[in-house]
Amino acid sequence: MSLAFVYSGQGAQYFGMGKELFDNYEVVRTVFKEASRILEYNIEELCFEENEKLNLTEYTQPAILTVSYAIDQLLTSEGIQPALVAGLSLGEYTALVKANAFSFNEGLKLVMKRGKYMSEAAPPGTGKMVAVMNAERAVIEAACKEAAKTAYVAPANYNMPSQIVIGGEIEGVDKAVELLEAQGVRRMISLQVSGPFHTALLHPAAIQLRDELKKITFQEPTIPVIGNTMAEMMKKDEIPTLLEKQVESAVKWEDSIQKMIAMGVDTFVEVGPGKTLSKFIKKIDKSVSVYNVEDLSSLEKTIAGLKAN
């Protein structure tokens, strides 16, 4: 068995995420305590109690990183370690912390600022994102290219063979949808997101993040990290540029998973809230084993499944 961990991205958050594991494991409580110290606010209240902040990008990102890393450390304490790691968008930061490219402290501070910059670059109502279902990649890319003559639009997330998300200015996205409908694409879903992430509209956030990344001394990852932007292993010297580009570039998730499978991975564990990545992976390749850990039940199933392998 060759095992990979994949870490949750923004949108996976929910009230109560991580609470069962927090209540039952000291290693999880330790990570939460450290996060509250670093962030200077109570991360337990943010994650466990209903509030107005959890879905605000600058709070969502540190919250998901904390929950995901706490679960990661719990799996480590159980003797479960991956051969490769990756994360969807925000999850890439958890993967890099896991691989010791930078510390949990540095990662939390980075994503807090990243979330703030992204919110400022694309306030609610700035643009639009639509998931295009069951259409060829080339067809979607061509429609975006044509529609961009009207207003900016581009592919933002290559999630799985049957789903590519496009994003950009409202007029551009609507034009792309119109062109795709004319070509017989039947299923397209408008996403309730706070901004057109992973598009050029986030360029101001990428520039601000560049300045923060300059303050960090990166280390060579101790575990291979497959990056979103190129779907290749991230090397120390490339990490700052790739993280900067990631904010305004398409996430090549399907390509990243295919790369990991080509490198020998046959078992994936989604670490963090939700099961979105597990669903994507099952659609990308049915032959691999997929688990997730977000609560006591899923932890027990994953440990039992990995031991059986």
C-alpha cells in the first residue's frame, strides 16, 4: 500500500468540525490551543459554536487549517504517515506544514492574511463561479476563451473529469454559460461562493501575499507535495512563487491526483472537514481506496481499513 493524505479546502467548513476528536484526544486539543495562541482569538469557539465569522474567508482559512492539522497530528500519533501529500487550494498550506516546508505557526499567519487579501480583492458580488458538469475540458476552455472577449472568465478548478468550475466577471461567466448551452452542455450549477477564487480577479491578493511570502524561510519538503498550479512536486525554491500564483491560477486537482497515482499511490485519506475530495478522487479513479477522517466514526473506519490493507 502506498498512502497519500489530501487536505480539505475552503468550503468544507461547518459548525462543530473537529469537536468529537477535540473532546477525545489530547493531541487535537494541543493543536487547537497552539492555534488560539498564534491567532489571538478562541479557535474552539470559531469552529464549534454557531457564529457569523466561520464563513468569512479570513477566519475560514485558519479554522480549516487548524482542524486539518490537528487531525493530521492525531493520525501521526496512531502511527499513520503518508508517502505523498496534497491539498485543495487552502489545503495546500496544510500539506506544506505537514511536509515541514514551513511551521504551523507560519502557516496559520499566512492563511489568515491570505484570507483577508482574498476578501479585499474580491468582495461579495465581484464575480461569479459556475460548475460545468459532464463537458470536455477543451470545450469548456474554448468557450471561456471566446466569452472572455465580452468580459473576463476562465477555468478555475479542474476538480474531476465530470466537473470543471469556471469563474470571472459576471458578464463573462454568463456568456460562457450561454456558449456552452448552445453546444449542448445541459448541467451547470452557480456556486454560492464569496468570490471568483483562482482567477485573475484575485491578482491584487496574489501581489499582497508575495510580500508575506518573502518573510518566510522555506525548507525543502520532507514529504513530496504535489502542487495545485502545476500538478508536480513542489521544490523549496519554487514554493513562494507557486503559492503566489495559486491565488489567481486554476487548481489542477484532477491532474494532481493522476500524478500521485502515477507515482504509485493506491490509497488516499482525506484529512479535515467534509468529504468533497473523497468524492472527487472516486470520480477520477475508481480503482484506488479512499478514506476520510473528520470525526470519531470516520477515524475508526479509516484505521480499520488501513490495517486491513
